[in-house]
Amino acid sequence: MRAAIYKSYGPPDVLQIVDLPKPTPKNNEVLIKLHATTVTSGDARLRAFNLPPGFSQIGRLIFGISRPRNQILGSELSGVIEAVGQGVTKFKPGDEVIAFSDAKMGCYAEFKTFPETGTLAHKPETLSHQQAAAVCFGGTTSLSFLRRANIKSGDRILINGASGSVGTAAIQLAKHFKAEITAVCSSPNHALVQSLGADHMIDYRTTKITELPVQFDIILDCVGSLNTQNTRSILRPSGRLLLIVVSFRDLLAAPFQSIGSSKKVIATPVITKPEDIRFLAELADRGEFTPVIDQTFPLDQIAAAHALVDSGRKKGNVIITF
Ligand SMILES: NC(=O)c1ccc[n+]([C@@H]2O[C@H](COP(=O)([O-])OP(=O)(O)OC[C@H]3O[C@@H](n4cnc5c(N)ncnc54)[C@H](OP(=O)(O)O)[C@@H]3O)[C@@H](O)[C@H]2O)c1
């Protein structure tokens, strides 16, 4: 099978296309023939080994000290089940599925095995494979943070970095939870975020969001520019600050920053459960969540796809087709 691998950390051209043996599903696994995967900001961070401040040492221990331990990036996919192990009961050959391998990666390949009890769901019928491939990364991240913030109808939410993968998913999920949404991104992307459900749009290049004359119940930062200090006047006394991009020091400090304050800081990522993927697939089938696609590239052009993600300017998701 064809796959994109990287043998060293570095710029997009460290990625190369190679032939690898096709995997065989174990007893409890399905074998998926991929139609599409994505290049996420997480893939680009790992390829370049560009982790948020303070994560470098622990990151090298996890992902490989001098070179990547797992050479195949790619955390989400859409495809068709080609074969199943003998113990598999929930899926059968021919089923269209989406799946999320998260930090275990491995989706830049024509075939991938997955345990049937893993983060796997039937593909939403309403979505193309290209759209479906992009359900999980932005969807699970924003869903887990919004749920832990106990988002509810009428909450005022500020989404910083609203036009990226996490931001475009977060707008649609916050809309599902009936929140009032203020989206922060550059003005060329305002029409996009409004079409997804944003009620108000702000261009961070012309407006200092930390000095806005309004207060929010929830602030979701997908950029890494917000913290407890600079959101003091724009977060309500009982507000929740969701830090998706955070330094290692701020990650450790987050639980303590909530002590003695009615404000809550949430920064830890969570493990995604299969029911989260099914929830997102159901929302997609109801037309409440459609992943935004910026550009689509064939696997051969994966380096160009990474260069686009490296720009930090992508709108929604970048797709790779097989
Ligand atoms: N903690 C976790 O579990 C977790 C999970 C997923 C992702 N992340 C992290 O979350 C971040 C966002 O991920 P993503 O995939 O959504 O990234 P992305 O798709 O690359 O999004 C970047 C977006 O941010 C906007 N932006 C850039 N600078 C900005 C600024 N100063 N103020 C406001 N908006 C700005 C850009 O919009 P304009 O072009 O309009 O400026 C762009 O659309 C990444 O750093 C990623 O590593 C963390």
C-alpha cells in the first residue's frame, strides 16, 4: 500500500511516499480502505516538532527523541471497510466509516486497521468522504472542551481563531447548544464564520479583544494568545476559560487558577470516546455539523498540503485523497 512517511523532524519536504505492506486485521479489528484523511495542525506540529512552549522534552520522550518513533502521521479518516476479524460484530465489509486515531496517528496510508470498539463510527450519509474525513479532529476537540464548560442555551461564547479546524467546528457545536457566538478571525473569513452560525464577528487585527466592553460566559482560545490575566475584564465572574493552545506551565497551573475563583480554567485535553464520534456523525447527518474544507490534495502532494497548514491561515480543514 502507498503511504506518506517522515523519518526526521523538519519542513514539509521530509514527507515521502513509500510502499508498505498492507496490514491484516486482528480478531477484533476492521481493515479500512481510506478514501480521505486530513492534514491537521497537530500533524504539522509533530512533523516540524513545533510543540507549544515547555512540551519539547516530554514530547520527545513520547514521539521520539531524535527522530519520529511513528513514521506515519494522520489522525482521522473516512473510508470503506474492506475486511473484518472473526470476532467483529458491529461492522461488515462494505460499510462506510469515519475514524479517529488521535495521537496514535497512522492515517496517511491507503489502509488502516482499527479495533471495532475504538473511536470509529458509520460515516454520515450526508457527507462526502472528503468532508467526513474532517469530522473528528476539530469536532472532538471542541466538543470535549464545550461539554466540560457546561455550555447551555443563551451562553455568550467568544471563539478566538474561529476560522480554523477547531474554530469552525466549535461555532457549529456552540450553535447546536444554542449559544450566542462571537467569532474572532481576520475579516476575509467573516462571511465564512457567519455562514456557520456566528452572531458577531471581530477582526483581531483591528480590535483588541481583551478590551471589549462585553463579558462572555465562555471563552474558547484556539490561538494561544489568551490567559487568565488578559481575559479578566471580558470573562464573567462565573465564566469558563477554555485554553486549547497552552504552554506546559499553564497546563499544570490551570486547575489551581480555578481555586478561590468562581471562574474556571480548562486546559487539559481528554481521551475521545467512540460515543463522541457517533454524536458528531449524528449531528452531521442532521445537517448541524458540516466540516469546512479549504483545499484538497492527492497523497502525492502531501508536502504542499503541509505547507498550507504551516501558513497558519487555513480555513477549516485540508484534505488528502487516495
Ligand atoms: N489541546 C488540544 O487537545 C488541541 C487539539 C486540537 C488542536 N489544538 C491546537 O489548537 C490550535 C488551533 O488548531 P486548528 O487546527 O484550528 O488551527 P488552524 O486550522 O491552523 O487555525 C488557525 C486559524 O486561526 C486564525 N488565527 C491566526 N492567528 C490568529 C490570531 N492572532 N487571532 C485570532 N485568530 C487567529 C486563523 O484565521 P485568520 O486566517 O482569519 O487569521 C486561522 O484560520 C493549534 O495550535 C493546535 O495545535 C489543540
